[in-house]
Amino acid sequence: MPAWLHRFLGPRYKEPKGILLYDTVQEVILVHKMLSAQRFAVRLVAPPPEFRVGCDLAIEFELLEQEALETALAQSGSRPVRTVSTKQMLPGILSEVAFVQIDGFLMSKAGNMKITVNSKDHTIVNISGGGCPDIPYVAMRLQGRRLEEAPNPVDLGNSLCSFMLQISFEALKARVGPR
């Protein structure tokens, strides 16, 4: 694959994020400055409308740092109104998984992303759905591999479609169990 295509379609998955929500913009800015000074990987973002609690600004952070971040916040006396993870930000319908079994094949569907395996040997026979530009690359890397040996879709793609395919992939692995 040409280098330019790999840069475009290659892995860009980042660790899951969380957001800290406050009542006022002033609180957000002060806490952001404090956390930045302590070298936390934080940035200012607009929270999804359904999670806004008072202002249109929030602090995004790496979920892996959540415990240390909460300790730093407690020591400074700052308490967010709410802390939300990226998984909580997805509508519930996107996290529901459906299964269909037909003629020796098992398909798992999350959102509009589907992954189908041969029920006997767990070989991935089809990836479908979505419209994100990274999905053809992800499908090419997954098809023909056994489910247990295939890389995670989020390690290959960088879109919501890849994320939804990951949910479908994980549900399918849990459903078929180890081989």
C-alpha cells in the first residue's frame, strides 16, 4: 500500500476520552489551566448538547488518567458537575447489538456496521455497512482471518464506523467464545 494511502486509512484510534462538565465557562478555563500545568493531557471541547449542564465548554481528558485527574481535582477543591465518558456519549441505540444466524453463518450488527463469520471455523467472511472512507481498508485487513486472530477494527480505522464495527466485533467474539 502506498505510504500516502496508509497515512489516510491507517490506524488513528486514540484511547477513550472523558469530559468534565462545569456550570460556568470561568470554572472550565481555570480547571483547564490547572490540569494543563500539572501536565494532564486535556483540551477544551464543546460537550454534546444532551450533556451540557450550564455552559457550552468542557474539558476533555484521557480516561486512563481519570483516577489521577480526580485526585488532582479533589486536592484543588474543584468538583465537576458531571464526568462523562465517550461511551456514555453515544446514543443507546448505537450500543445495541443484534445477531442473525443463517445457513452456517453468524452475523453481528451494531448501528449500521455488520460483521459475518463462518459458524464452524469463525473465519470472517464479510464486513458491511457504514459509509466511512476507512471501512474498505478495515474490511480488507479483516476478511479471511479467524475472529480470534483478527486485529481490532479500531486499531485499523479511525471513524465512527470503525468504532461501531469494534462493538459488533467484540459482541461476536463473546457470542462464539474461544475456539
